Amino acid sequence: MDDRLVPEQLACTVVIPCRDEALALPTVFRTIPDGMNVIVVDNGSTDGTADVARSLGAEVVYEDVAGYGAAVHAGILAATAPLVAVLDGDGSMDPADLPELVSVVSRRTATMAIGRRRPEGKGVWPWHARAGTAVLAWWIRRSSGFGVHDLAPMRVCRRDDLLALDITDRRFGYPLELMIKASRAGWTVHERDIVYRSRARGTKSKVSGTLLGTWRTIVDFAGVLT
Ligand SMILES: Nc1nc2c(ncn2[C@@H]2O[C@H](COP(=O)(O)OP(=O)(O)OP(=O)(O)O)[C@@H](O)[C@H]2O)c(=O)[nH]1
Ligand SMILES: [Mg+2]
């Protein structure tokens, strides 16, 4: 039997939250799968991210509230396809990994398909970020029963399902709240390996690359867990 997906089953809006990722976006767009439309959500970039995104064929959505979660939520609201995907716009992830995740959700093998970062080469993923991820993933496994090893850095699910979870975190606690609420709602989650590379040269980390970023993330996670 031919089990390839027809184009409608791959219909997916790709949401990319971006703050100052103008230099990374051309790389990211190189491997956006055919048939997927892209929404870049910008709130406060000063490097021309929105113009670059538009020139690459993306729809640009502006969000007044700063933060990763605020940007993701605005993108999901603006999405038009039944399936939504979220990934970073810093060049660390490859959109070529999306069709496999989309296929899992399209076939209803799981409610949500997520990526597990597998770093390509040394120094791609700083030890403190990796250790923090491992601890949180362990905690999520224990409390949710999801067999996950990462914090859903790339994810695909149905837009309606996601909006029904009513996620309220607007910063970096968003993925953690998503996992907690998905578990309570009885979702199933399927995790697959995805490639993880260094962010594009010339762009700045908002999380693990700086102490302030790491601290802000810890505060956001603590806010979700309490
Ligand atoms: N629109 C918007 N995007 C953001 C904001 N903060 C982060 N992002 C984007 O969210 C994605 C993830 O942020 P990153 O800085 O790459 O964080 P990370 O991948 O967890 O950590 P490192 O890349 O290792 O520092 C990137 O595409 C950022 O540009 C924000 O306040 N607004
Ligand atoms: Mg990143």
C-alpha cells in the first residue's frame, strides 16, 4: 500500500518566533517544505527581521507583548492551516525535519509530534542548557507519563487542540506549560530526533548563551511549576 501523505495532509502553517534573526532567516527558509506557509512573529527586532522575512515569502505578524510565548501565541492565532508547527528562527533547527512530525499528527499516531535535539558536533549545546533540559524532561516524564527527553523545541499539532489548552505563559515557560496542560488533557506525544546546530553566525542567543537569559528562563519555568 502507498502510505505517502496527500498534500492536504501536509497542510501546515509554520510559526517562527523571531527577535533579531535577520541573518539567520535565509538559512531557515532554504528548507521549508513545499506547501507549508510561514508566519514570522516579530516583537521588537531592530535588525530588519520583518523585511527579510517578507522578502523570503513569509507573512509577518507583529505582537506588542515581548516574549517567546507571546510571539508563538500570536502566530498560532494568525495561522490558517489545520496543523501548526513551531520552530526557532535562529538557524539551529532544520525545517526539513517537519514533514515527519506533520505525518505523525496527520495520521493521528499522536496528538502532538515533537523534536528531540541531537547536536551536530561539539559545542553546539552548552552543558548548562543541556543539563537543565535533562532535569526538566525527567520531571515531565515523571509527572506526565510522556516519554520525552527534550522540551518540544520543534513541535506540530492541530491548531484547535492547541488553542483549547489555553496556555497563558508568554515567555520561555510556554513549552513547559504546554506539556503539563497537554498531559492533563489526555494528549499523546511522539518524540523524534531532529538535528540541532549552532545558531546562525552574527545572531544573539536569548536564552542559554547568556547568564541573564538562563536566569530569565529559570524564573519563567519556576512560574509555570508553582
Ligand atoms: N518574537 C520574538 N521572538 C523571540 C523572543 N525571544 C526569543 N525569540 C525567538 O525564539 C526563538 C528561540 O530563542 P533562542 O534565543 O534561540 O532560545 P533557545 O533556542 O532556547 O536558546 P539558544 O539559541 O541556545 O540561546 C528564536 O527564534 C528567537 O528569535 C521574543 O521576545 N520575541
Ligand atoms: Mg535557539
